[in-house]
Amino acid sequence: MSEYPEVSIAMQTVFADLVEKAWVGNLEGLTVTGGSVYARTVKDRKYWYWQPPSEENGQPSAKYLGPDNEQTRARIKTLQQRSDNIRQRREMVRALRAVRLPGPDSITGDILAALAEAGVFRMRAVVVGSVAFQSYYGMLGTYLPAALTRTGDLDLGQFESIALAIEDDIDPNLEDVLKRVDTDFVAIPDPMDTRRTLRYAIRKDGEEKFAVDVLCPLRGPDRSKITALPALRSDAQLLRYLDFLLYQENNSISLHGAGIPINVPDPTRYALHKLIVSQMRRQDIPRSRIKSLKDLDQAGSLIRVLSKQRPGDVEDLWLELRARGPSWRQKADAALRQLSEDVRALLPVPDKASFDPDPVVVDEAENQTTDPTRTFDM
């Protein structure tokens, strides 16, 4: 029996149903916030309108739908079905939040909603980091430690091959999508090449309040630290080891608004990748050192659950990770030493020929941006 409480079967079913409804809604273009239809008679003629819901700054103007005829009524039926879908999804989100499944803070949720509306997740971009960890409560039906869900930024990852192959892109570009959420978002240029974007951030009074990083796996020989992802209409930072995390992403949701359809890493890959990331943090920077401990705690909590639910996945992917090469194996073994004894016992014991019992010196620059004070949440 898991040491973590289980989410009720009923709420697990609600979560799974909401994932499907949110993704179907996203693919159908259900990006409106809801509303209602009404008729207005002008000079003995009937006209139909759509009234969006109230916003913080007042009531939006009604949208004209057309005269009262068969075609307009058919369109109204479709709009009402969409509105009912959104209303039902909001109720499901409230029910899941009421039983303590976590969701994002307001700005993160609004950003995810804007990204989904623009088509970012339809383009198979993946949310990595603590925002993804939040979704594993519902996916795994287990209450994980609440302290491990908190975050202050957002990281997105996409394979370069996918960005090129899908022959589609978001509208508008990523910077404009973020500005729709907060006009203070700016593209931060790469110090080595100011024509390229390093990341996006809200900066006020000289401080960074929130950041969005776009990441892409770096495979093969070293090259420029920045590449273009045409599907996302953005530059991205190239990182080693990220391909293991992004492979075979899962559809999920973020519990905000009517449920935001997002992609997250497979939870087993997420857990084991966290072991690698924990060894790539800058130990001379307090914030980075704290994140390293959080990496290990997230990995440990997931490994405990997954070893009961998906023991074959944990063993197979752990052995695959260690077999990828000396650098992978060194980081994996270094992280293994830092895990609690009960978690170490859940992973296959490395054979003596491949296990290095001595601590290794890790190249801490592998997961760093050109800004040495910046560390990723992923």
C-alpha cells in the first residue's frame, strides 16, 4: 500500500473525463470563456446575439449571430453545446479542486490557457517542471506532497524534429500570446546573439517576476545554445538530456478555469529525468541548490508510487537511462546516492562493473543558460 493517500475512484474518473473533454474542446476551437444566447426584436424582425460572460472590467459587448432563420438557429445550437461543455468542465474543475487536487496560480493558469488557445499544445509542446507534477495527482490517483507542486515560472519543451515536421504554427507568435496575458512580458535577448530570444519574462523594478522558458533537446555534437522552433514561432534553448523527458508525452489538464488541455511528460520519465537534473544544478547558488533538493524529492515521491503502479516501466526506463552513456550513468548514480534508502531499494541495483561508488564531479554548466543566476524549474 502506498504511503500517500489515494484519490477516490470517482474523482479519478472525473479527472480522466475532464482530460478528454478539454482536449476535444481544444481541437474544436472551444477557446471562448462561455456565455449565453439571446434574441432581440427590431422592427418586427428577430435577431440572435451571443453575450460573453462578465469580466473584471465590465460586461463585454454582445456578438451578433444573424437573423432568425434555420441556418442561424443551427449555429446557435452548436454554440450552446460548446457553452454547456465549458460550463460542465468548470464544474468538474471545481469538484477536483474541492478534493485538494492542485492547480496553478492565477498567472500560470492564464498563460496556459492562452498557450492552449493559440495551439501550442496542439503542436505537441510539453509542459515540464512543477506544473506537470501537479497533473500527476489525477493521472496517478495519488496525493503527492503538496510542497512539491509550487513553482514561480513555466517551462515548455518541444522536439526540433516535431516543430519542423508538422508544417503548422501558432497564431500569433509566442511573444504576442504572452503579451495578451500581461503586456509587461518581454523577449529577453541572448547575450551572445541579441537577434535571438533567450526567454520571456515579466520584469518590474529591476526584478524578474515571472519567466517562460522554451527548451529543446540537444542531441549530437555541440552547437549554438539557441535554435528556432517554427511551430511555436519562437527561439528555444538547447539542453542535453531533455529528449529522454519529452519522448511520448501524455495528454493531461491543468486545473484552471474550464480545465486547460496540456501535454506533460510520462510520469516515469519525469521521475527519472529529475534524478539527472538534480545533478546539474549550480550548488554555489542557493536557489539552485534548493531546486536540486526539490528534484530529488519529486523523483522519490513518484518512484514510490510508480514502483507499485508501473514497476515494469520504472525498471525498464531506469536501465535505459543508465545505458545511454557514461555521463548519464554518472549523474544517475550520483543521484542514487542522495535518495533515501527506501527509494534506492525500488530501483534495480547497478552491477559492480558499471556502478561508480565514488562521487563524481558534474559539469554544472550543462543545464545553465548564459545567465548564471537563472535556473530552470523543469
